[in-house]
Amino acid sequence: MRKLGTVPFIGQRILLAASQAISSLADSLLCMGPFDSTTPQVHNCMFIMLQLVEHLVSDYTYSWAMDPKFCDRLLEEWVSCYFQVKKGTDMLEPRNSLYTVYIDRITGELAKQLNKIASLKEKDNRNIHKCIDIWNSLFT
């Protein structure tokens, strides 16, 4: 999946799908008991997807933005989905604080990448600036 992420069209969709899956898994973990037989498998899946998102954001987001086929709207949709992921994992913090550590690392890297992308894009690109405004309003 990580290698497929080099292509912007595919990588952005993998990022969105993985984030949606993380959000769904976080909701499932809230309803599961800690001694349920499937809980360890769900935790493993969640960590793998968090690592995938982290690597895609850090490795490819900037290079995707330089591609002329980069979809700003999909980035905006992913940023919105990411906030849902952050909320879901924040609720899981009492059970497993490692999720919060991963999300905070992704959040920091995403902030760096969004600022790089914003400086790369023209001033009239409203979608990127809208993502940054949303970001700043929620995390500053």
C-alpha cells in the first residue's frame, strides 16, 4: 500500500480510506470489552493503519501537491476525516494512550506538510487555505 502511495491519484485515496477505517475501528473499540477475543487483532490493525497514514503523510504529501493532478478537494475531505479520527482516538486515550502519541506525530507532520503545500500553491487556491484555516482553528 505504501508503494502504491507514490501515485497521487491512488495515494490520496488510500490515505482517505485508511483514515475512514481508523475512525470505524476507533468506534468499534469503544464498544468492545477489553477482554474480547478480537480486541488484540483490532489493535494490531489500528496500529498498522496509523503507521500507513503517518508514512503517506510524511513521505508523499508534498510530492503529491507538486503533481498537476493533485486533488485539493480530496485533501480537504481527508483533513475533515482526520479530525474525526483524532476525536475517536482521543476517546480511546484512557484505554491506550499510544494512539494519542501516533495521532500527535501525524498531526505535527501534517501541519508541516500543509504549510509547505500552501507556500507552493498560488495565493488564490482556496481549498488549501481553507484546510489550513480549519487546521489553525482546531489546533491553535
